[in-house]
Amino acid sequence: LKGNYVLLFGDSHAGAVASVFEEELEKAGVRLVAIARGGCNPAWFTPQARAENRTHRCANLLGAFESVLAAADAPKAAIIVTMYDVGRNQNRQEMGKLAESLTARGTAVLFVGPVPVFPQPALDCIVTADRNGQDRDICAAARSDFSKREAAVSALVLPGISGLPLAAYVPISDVFCDLVSCKPWDGDTLLFWDSNHVVDAGARKVFHAIRPRLEALLAAQAKSN
């Protein structure tokens, strides 16, 4: 953990974008270090959670995360990609505590908003619709439904990071949605392989959508140093 690197942290959705994020960051001379696994809630990695519970199913990632926190060279930025657990009674300060543990080292922290959830696995649905001469819109999700989830995620993340100048939240709804619906395809390009995980083409759209906010955070970080 030396030199110019960015941490990608989260669940299976972080894993889905990892290879593309690594490729895009390499173009700027930045390495990517990924700590990601399906079902791993970032809230389990706050200082309090790490002190109280080291037996959950993602416990063997705690050491890797703590190595990043203790490394002589802190990551320039941490990009957190997850679906966010808005279904449980989660303390709205948890994401802030997670961010604080990273910004304390001077690391910029970017929380990436959730992706849409589609009614059927995207690849199967699109192939079946095309084969049967059906409208692909049967594979889409309503923007109104996604907007409700996105609002819940914003309410979960924003209160905890509002006082942290090196932390930000960026929604990505406009990457996949118009005013009416969210689509797992763009023309003839597939963007999702199942109901909520992007393929590389979708990951690239996400990266280009978050890049301006990431660059703004890094500029603020440079001024603070």
C-alpha cells in the first residue's frame, strides 16, 4: 500500500465495477486497491462496528481494511459502491463515521448512489423480448420507484457526511434513467447482466458519471494539504 492509489470499497456492486475502474484510473497513473465482497455492508467497517463485531460473514476483510487505515501512504480517495441497507433501522451517522475514519488520514471519500433494480434479470429478459418480438420496456424499471430508493439512500448517507469537506455523495440515476423509466440497455449495448449488477459497459458509464465529483474532491484535498 504505497504510492498513488485509490481504494474501492463495498459489496458485490463494487466488485462489478472494479475491473473498469482499475482500467480508467490506470490511464491517470493511479492504482486501484479493491476490498469488496457480495453482502458486505460498509457499515460493518465503522470504528464502533469493528470493535463490537468481528465475527460477521465479512470479518476476514476487516484486516485488509485496517491495513489501509494504518498504511504509511493513505489512499488518495476511497470510492464506496454498495446497494446500501436502507431496509433496517440503520443509524444515519454510520456512513459518516466510516467516512471520518478515512478522511482523518486525508483521504477523499466518494459514496456512489445505488443502481436501479430491474424486475427481471436483464440479459435473459432482453434476449427473450427480442426473440419473441416484444417491447424491451418490459425489462425496464419505473423511475418513480427508483427515485424513492435513491431518496432513502440520500437520507441515510448525507446527514453523516454533511460536515466533512472531503466526503461527498453522488447519485447516478441519470446514468440509467430518463424521466419515466430506467433501462438495463443503451441501444444495442447491454448495461446489466442480472437485475442489479452492471456489466463493463454499465460500469464505464458509472465511472464517467462520478469522475467530475471525484476530481473536485481531489482538488479540495490538494488545497487542504
